[in-house]
Amino acid sequence: MRERFDAEFEGIGISYEFARGPDGQDTVAVVSVIAGGPSEEAGLLPGDRIVEVADSSAVGFTSAEVQRSLKGPEGTEVGVTVRRPGTPRLLEFTLEREEIPLETVDTAYMVNDSTGYIKVNRFARTTYREFSEGLTKLKGRGMERLMLDLRGNSGGYMSQAVRLADAFLKDGEQIVTQRGRHERYDDAYEAEAGGSWERQPLVVLVDENSASASEIVAGALQDHDRALLVGRRTFGKGLVQKQFELPDESVLRLTIARYYTPTGRLIQTDYDEGKDEDYLQEKRERFDYDATHTVEEIIARAPDSLVYRTQHGRRVLGGGGVLPDVLVARDSSSAFVRAVRAQNVGDVFARQWISAHRQARERWNERRSAFLEDFEVTPTMYENFLALAQERGVRLGGEAASRAGSNAALPTDSAATARPATSDPSAQAFTPAETQAARSYLSTFIKSRIARRLFGQAALHPVLHRVDPVFQRAQTHWSRARRLARLGQGRGETLGVTRRGGTPGHGTAAAGTTRQ
């Protein structure tokens, strides 16, 4: 947890996964090496398999054993032996552990000449700095409007969320309040002067996995009419927690207050029933309800006590989570697409393909833009992908099965059986028509996974956005985002919003003791 919040750890600087070896045991497969870290400097490459650590076999290692053996104090050394696909002999490396940063901004890139995109995966100690660096880079490239992606961001430090929201809001505008049973835990946070993106069009992407600190940002920007929110209703986790260190170096995290948006909306989904299953069932029902209704219908049918108005009269919904301004139903991918994604076929295929085509790394090295523009998933690659899907438990029927079986041209490094999936015998067998109907989407999906292994996490999103329904829908609503940006230029120094039935109170307790 400290690593997650501090955005750094001490180790050799790799991300890894488990791949099954020829003897049926798991080996540690390098997914990527962190730029500037000891593994990159020593020459480790994605696809390498770590078979020994400190002269002891690493075959069959558990995740806990990987952590214990490869992480360690900065300045200490560890020897690793790797098997590299295509290289006949084992390779030995001595790595000096270092402090390794964990990036919380996945990517910051220009979608086109005027549109910038920044993806924040969580709120850790370095998030605002990373965001500011990305924003500065994109402004230097002519960005006129920004898309901030908070999908899948489950939260983190509240202070970082407040600072990020402050970049978009004017001096004195409220960001969030917290209220607890005891006044000493009440507090309010406001924006300060000098925000770096206060007037330009802004779209924020959210989904059901955006939680906590992400909801602080999304709620504040929506309440101030500062951003257009696109996606799905957020998770609804608005609890303030204080962390207490215990003598044995464990910690106790105690809930001390709740978060409220500037209009007074409670972020936390109600859990008064006290039963986990009831709580989760309510979320499932709400999710299904949102998928079949418009924002206007959802707000119109909500109790008056849960409907709030922003300064400029927009109606927004309380009661837990943040309902976006534009709802986009969950990806309606075919059952076949869902099946291959559930079995992690894309990532395994990308690993296999790169192992079998080592020249691809040489061909595309330092040519990321060319790869994104020119690389295509060929029909043969797609047939090999189907073969792998079948090996991993996805049932193919008719010609699809025979075609997949006859085109399994990737070399066998046993990666195809990594983490073997158990298939449901009663599951349907997908027809050739279904597998071919999914080909366009899955070809882009495959390309995105190969791009990530060649160029890192930042290369995944520009490819995947071509078939991302939320991203594509957001691109059609810049006119609404511009109208909101113009509204903001006429605002005064105070928020001036009211809730039906009253206004929220604010506390004065000192900030800086909570994290989320």
C-alpha cells in the first residue's frame, strides 16, 4: 500500500507476469522494463524469462517469492539468469536495486492538432507533478482542448485530487468538503489562484470503476459547470480514512468522515442495510438501470431530495457516485469478444507473437509513430489468434475451429497454456460468422497489446481509442464542452449553488491528515 501511495519501490525495475514453461511450471516473464531502471541499463528485454535468482531456481515461483527475491533495499545487488526466446544459451545479469518510480499518468498525447488526452490511473504522491508535466507538454504542442481520462482510477491521496481539480478551477471555488461525527474531522478545500487550465474546453471520462479521489475531481468539475462528464456512473466511494501506525509496523485505517461535492452531493453510495450482497446487488441494479435510460430520464425519476442544481442551472444527481452528463452504455462487444478478453488471449498472443518475431522489435525500434500508423494485423495473425483462443478454452464451432487448428503457426513456448483457463462445457461454441464479425475490433485490440509490449503502456491507448466507444462518443461533444468553458469565463468568485432543501455546512478542521 505504501508503494501504491508513494508511487515508488526499491527493486530491479520490471513489470512481470507468469508464463507456463515446458515442464508445466510457471516462469517469471518480463512484460516491460522501466525506463532508466537497472534492468533496462543491464539489457533485460520484454519477453525474457527469469529462471534463476541468486543461483537458485525461480521456476515455479509464487508472486510472494518474486517480491521477496527481486525487491530489496536500494544499492543491494541480485543476480538473475534469464532464458531469451531465440537465444540458445542462458543469459546472466547482475542488477543493483534502485528506487523505481511508478507512473500514475499512463499517457499524455495529442489526439489531433487541437485535442490533448491525459490518462491518470490513480492518485499517488507524484500524480499532480506527472499531470502538470503532461499538460505542459501538450500545451507546447498546440493543445486547445483537453480530455482527462479517470476511468478505472480507484483513487488515492485526496490532496493530489484536490490539486488536480485546482488546475481547472478559479480562485475560491470549492472543491470538496468532508464531514464526520466529530467537528475536528470537518474540513473544506478550495481552489487557489493560478490554475493551469481554467478556461479551455474540458471533457472528463469516468466509469463504474472511477472511485474516491476520482469522484472528488469529477464531482467538483461537474458542479462548477467546468467540464463535460462522459461515460458511466462512478462507483460511489466517498469515505475519508485516517491511517494509524501500530507498534508492529502494521497500520489501521479508520473511516472518520464522508466526502461531499460543492453542491452538497454525497459521493458515498448508501450502505445502511449493512449487508455486502445487498450493497452489491443495488449497484448491479443501478448499473442495469443506467444502461437503459437517458440522463434526463434518470434525473426526472429521482426523488427531489437527490436532485441538485449547479450555479448555471444544470441538474445533477446525488445519492452516491457521480452521474455523467453523457451516458455511454458498457461496451456492447459480442459474446466472443468478451470471451477472449476474459481468457486474456490478447496479452498472451502479443507475448507469443513478439517472441516469434524478434525482428519486429528491431524493425519498429524508435519508430512508434510509424507502427501506430502502418502496422496491420494480417489474416494469418488473426487465425493464429483464434487458435490460441481455442487452446485457452474458448469454444469455436464449425469451420472456425478447423481453420484455427490448421493455422496455429506460432512456435510453442508453452505460453499458450499460461494460467490455463477452465471452460464451461455448456458454453456456446462460437460460429465462423461470429469470429469474423469481431475481427475488426479484435485486430485493433491485438495491435494495442503488441504496441504496449514494444513501446510501453503509453502506446496502448492511441491504438485502442480507435475502437473505444466512450472515447469516440466524447469526441462528438466538444461543442457542449466549449459552451461550459464560456460559462466559466463569466463566473464570480463564489460558487453560489443551492441544493433543494438547503445548503451544506463547512468545517474548519486542519487539512492534510486524510488519504483516499
